[in-house]
Amino acid sequence: MSAAMAFSYLHTPPIKSNAYTTVDLVARENARLRPDQEIFILRELNGSRSSLTNAALYQQAEQVAKHLVSQGVQKDDLVALIGPNTLEVVVGMLGILTVGAVVLNVTVNMKTALDVKALFELTNTKCIMVDSGKDGRLLAPIKTMLEHCDGDRGESMQVISLRETTSAEFRVTETLKNILACSLKEVSLPVIYPEDNAIVFTTSGSTGKPKMVFHSHFDFASFPFTISPPTADYEVISFIERPFAWIGGTPVCGILRSETKVFMDSTVALNSQNAAFLWKVLKEERCTDALLLPFVIHDLLQLPKTLTEDGFRLKHVTTGGQMVDNFYTGIIGQFCDKMLIIYASTETASIALNGPIDGRTSIEAGDVGQPYPGVEIRVVDQQDIPIEKGSIGKIQVRSSQIMKTYFGDQQLTRGAFTEENWFRTGDIGKVSFNGNLIVLGRENDVISRGTRKIYPGMLEFLLKQMKMIKEVCVVPVPDKRLLEEVCVCFVPSGELTPEDVQQYCKDNLFQENTVDSLGEMPAYFLKFESFPKLSTGKPDKKGIRQSATVKLGLTEVSVVGQCKT
């Protein structure tokens, strides 16, 4: 092996040139070339189905854009968008983009309404678009948000309701229904350029305060997030249950790829009782591909095998967001032909892809495969110096689609990039000797027990093999002697005690979970009824750590092997 080949560096050349266009321009072309194509299909738990064609979507979005212009909204202004996954939210999002404004995604479960007020003031938000959801289920939190936005500048902010309601719960200056009925033919729309900012996403906030990430039209047009293979040569009908406010679920990618997108409210798949309904929808819509998070795959694998006896299979199921192992490949053959494992982030969009996986060979936990076309990946040490293959270090990424800045925080932006413009992902991993990237966890999640570095992801992967483990999260807790100790927090699916989990670790703990390969036995084992969750559906590790710290107490010196319920 040459010296160059020994470094932890991966690169996949682009397979096509970047697309220099904008979301609104592609949407207009879709409406002209494929007016009757159903581009978005909404399915609901009651069995109802509604959709938007390319023609209807662009016609309505253009009307929204003209209304915004008539009300003084200009290019680069930020317009807040609040609501669940609905067709109305798609129209509102494209309308904002068509006027050259920037979509500010706001989640209704932000910690406090005051956080939203601060967000609007920081971004100088000009207008708010709101969808209170079916049957007004989000009226209460939205009302609280808007109440706190009134006052010094809140009265001047326009509030557009995307859904008709009979409730006067919050102040509304206009509704989507009225906007679509107006005559706005004389209003001209500005020219938008690919470099113009398009959408602001907020990160999950799993390690602290959420960060705001800007992406331009070019970012999406040249490398839209995709859940099918980059070289797919068939007509894709995709299903994605991720919230529209997150980069993995944003509707703009369906528009840019002219792919029919089937979706539901993002809370549906969170409930394991809806697994059979989800599969029913996938079959009825003849979906070819689906993005399903690992917990959804787990739920599908618990369904009776008779549900798939009709022979329907997806071409691909794409998953990611946590370490994926051979348990999840059980979906191949029963629910899909092949599987894809994707590695992505809010700041970088798609980074790496493992697959298509056909299930004939085992996969290593955390193996996310090769870089997407046009992406570079390297693994470095604490001084940002590339390390040898097989060594564990910090993952960095470089591509033309990476975000340019964290809004309102230039210091944070500077710290996120090296002098050579490598983006620091905050993830830990290695490049395997066969040339794949293995992601082992978050840099901030690494537990410092004395001089040892312990990677929670590897321990979590081991513990997930237990039959009665429903969820598991390994977190650090304070220790007066070693700084941090290892605490295994778990949610059982049956009769399972902390002592059972402790014994399992004693019997099965392997050595690869530490840098020095010595292996480490967790000190504490805590049983939870349920875990607090982030809006992504992932466990809130910060909240779990705080809860574990309270349960264990912070005044006593840790004692290895202690178990508590």
C-alpha cells in the first residue's frame, strides 16, 4: 500500500455537472411539462387521500408569492413557516421561495414561546405563515407563540393562516383561501438566482442550543437530498415521513427531482401501532422507495409475515440516523428488494451512502459506505491532521453543497471549518481497510473515564442485541475520581431488570469500544419507562443524562457495578 493510500481519505467524483437553477424555476417547468403529475400526496390515518399536481402547486404558490410582494416582502427577507406536514405548508414554502424570500422553518415544540420571539427578532422576520393542522390540533401552541410575538414589533408582523379555521384563537391578517381568490395579475415577481438563500433549518439541539443553517437554491438544485440510488433509472415514487422542517424531509427535493412524494403527518410513524397502516399506504400508492428510520423498520419487522404475501416490495428502503446493523437488513426480501444506509446532516445534506445492500453479506455496525458523488471525506486527529486507515478520529467533509454559515454566529461558523474549508461534522469514526466510512458516534458523546475514551455508540449497538431491549442510551455521569462514569439507560419491551443488562454486558462486552481496545464495563444500569425525545424522534441524550445524574446522585463517589431501577 502506498503512503497516500494509507490515509483516511475518501472521494467519489461527480457523475454529472451541478445544476445551476432555482427551486421556483424548476417548479414552473414541472407545471409546464408535467402539469397533471401528482407531485405531493397526503395520506391520513382515517384513510383519506389528497394531492397536488405540478400545475396546481405552482399556480397557488405563485399567487402566494404575489401577495407577499404586494405586502412589502422583498428578496432575502425571512418568512417564518409553522405547521405540520400538509399540502398547504408545501404551497406556503414554494410561495416564499418564488418571491425570493427565505423560508425560516419553526418547529411548534421549541422549548418556550420566548425562544420563538427571540428567533424572530434575531432574523428580523417579516411575516409568519401558520398551519394549525387538521381539526386545529396545533392551535394552542401556535397561539402561545404568536402571543409572545406581539408587542414592540409583533403587531406589525403579518400572520397568514394556511388553513381555514372557525376559531379566533390567534390574530390573522390574511388566509390562503382569500389569497388564492384575489386578482394579483399586475404584481411582478423578482428574478431569483441560484446563489440566493432559500431555506433556514435548525439543528436538533441535541448538544445544546439549536443552530440555524442557511442553504441556497444552488445547494439543493445541484445536490438534492435523495433516498434512491443516485443512478436510479426508474420513475421514483418516494415516501418520507420526516418533518418538512428538517432537511431530510423538505419538499423542495421532490420538486427539484420531479418525483412524486407520498407523505403523512410525521407523528404517525412514531406510533408503533401504525406500522400496518404505513405498509398499507406504501402498497396503495405503489411507492418505489421509502425513507424509514430504524425504529420504523423495527416496527415493520414485528408485523405478521402474511402482510407481504401479495408479493409487493419496495425497490429500496433507505435508513440512517443511528448505527445500523444486520438486524435491520431483515427488511430485505420481505419489504424491499434492497436497502440503503445514508449518512447526512443539516449542514452538509448527503455525505455518504452504503448500498444498495442485497442482504447476502453481513454489514459492520456504523458502516455508511462511500461518499456521495462530489463529496470528500477525511478522518483526522485532534490537530486536524489526517490519520491512517483503521484509526479512530474526527470526521470532516468537503463539498460544494455544504452550508456557508450559521446565521447570526460568525464565531461558530469559523470554528466549524478548517483553513482548507473542511467542515467539522462533530462525528467520530474511521475509514475501514476496504475503503468505507464507519461512523461510531458524536465527538461530544465520547465518555472520558480517567484517561480512557469510551464510545457510547458501540456499547449501544451491543446492547440492542438483547431481545427485550426496546431502547438504549449510554451516557456519561459525573464521577469525583474519574471525571465521568458510564451509565446504561434502557427502556425494556418486557420483563428486564438492570441486573439482567449488567450480566449481558459481562458476558458479551467486546474490546472495540475504546481507543486503547481494553474494553470497559459500565458502572451503572438504569431502567426507564420511556426516554425524552427530540423533535427528530431521537432520544434526547442531554435530558437522559440529566435524569440519570439525578437518579444516581452527585455527591457520592461512584461504585462500579451498582444497579438501580
